[in-house]
Amino acid sequence: MPGQKLAPSILSADFARLGDEVTAVTPEADLLHVDVMDGHFVPNLTIGPPVVASLRRHTRLFLDCHLMIDNPGELLADFADAGADRCIVHVELGDPRPLFEELRARKVQVGLALSPETPFAAAAPYLTDIDLLLIMSVHPGFGGQQFLAEVLDKVRAARQVIDRDQLPVEIEIDGGVHTATAPLAASAGVDILVAGSAIFGAPDPVAAARALREAAWPTAA
Ligand code: DX5
Ligand code: ZN
């Protein structure tokens, strides 16, 4: 049975009040999604290891670091030292196995991400090496974009293989997740919903997170 986890993405938080924003959503957060962008792999620039280190001192939440950067190999040690619990690298950069080896050696969980136009087949050879498959449902780079429902076919394909082979791999979806799209992702077999603007863009982030969870995985009344 899929994991039913919610990962607020701090990309849409107020960075000047980051600690308070994280504290506010903690009751409804199973993990915290941290978007790292370098202005090269994506046309946006966000945060790096020093902010991860600050978050690590502030929260016990699992830090799920999504690396949208050209040179992850040069920075994995810094993210590990900063306290990242998982680093997610993009398959579009080429053979990720050396990165996986470095992460394993540093006791950091391994994630692999697929941009919307990248087929599931690009990730399939690595499913036995990873802890998490991240399926992007928007083009990486910015929060607040529209959910691309066509990626749900990849979620279903991944769910089938992971269940068939009983692989210990979670499926995460990232981008455009709100109360209308969360149920689609959940029924396709996603374990972890990432949501930025739907949570931190709402007047009451914790209520918004709760609403998202209920929309995705309704509890019996
Ligand atoms: C986009 C990031 C997402 C982003 C999603 O490149 O990877 O994690 O925060 O934002 P929303 O939920 O607003 O689409
Ligand atoms: Zn992300």
C-alpha cells in the first residue's frame, strides 16, 4: 500500500521566516522537501548546503533535498555534512551510479528524479539502486505551475514494477499538487506528495496541508 506522506516544499515559504514556516507546518509534514537550484540546470537560483545546515539545527524532520543542479557530484559531500537525509539527483544528467555510490558511502538516502519529458524507461535500470523515484509533474525550476496529468502514466508504470518486484522504493510526485490534483496522483499510486504553493501560499499552511492530505487519502468518516 502506498505511503501516504506529505512533503511541504519550502520553495514557496517566506525565506526570511523560514524557521517559523517550518515549525508551523511540522504537525502535518512527514518530511520536508528542499529545492536546490543553481541557475544552470534550471533558470532559477535558490539555496544550498548552508541553508540545509541551518534547517538541520532547527528541525528533526527528514530533509529531502531535490538537487536541480548541473554538478551534484561536486556538492554531495557538502549536503551530507549539512545533514541532508536524502539527495535526489536528476537522471537527465547521465549515469547516476557514481553519485549513488557516494551518497551510500555517506549514509544519505538516494533519490532519482525524472523531468516531465523524460520517459520512465530512463529510470527503470536504476530502480534496484534507489530509495525514491521522483516524478516531476511540472517543468523543474519554479513553484506555482500547472500540474501535468500526463506524467501519471509514469507513476502507474513505476508502481507496477515496484510492486511486482517488491522493491523498497517510494514514488514521489512534485509540482502543481493541490486539492484537485492530489487525488489523481494518489490513485495512480504515489507514496509522497510534494506541495509548495498549495501549502505555503495559503493563509493557514497547516490547514491547507491537512486539506491536501484529506483530498488525497480520505479518512473514513
Ligand atoms: C519545482 C520544485 C517543486 C516546487 C513545487 O521545480 O521541484 O518542489 O516547490 O511547487 P508547487 O507545489 O507550487 O508546484
Ligand atoms: Zn522539488
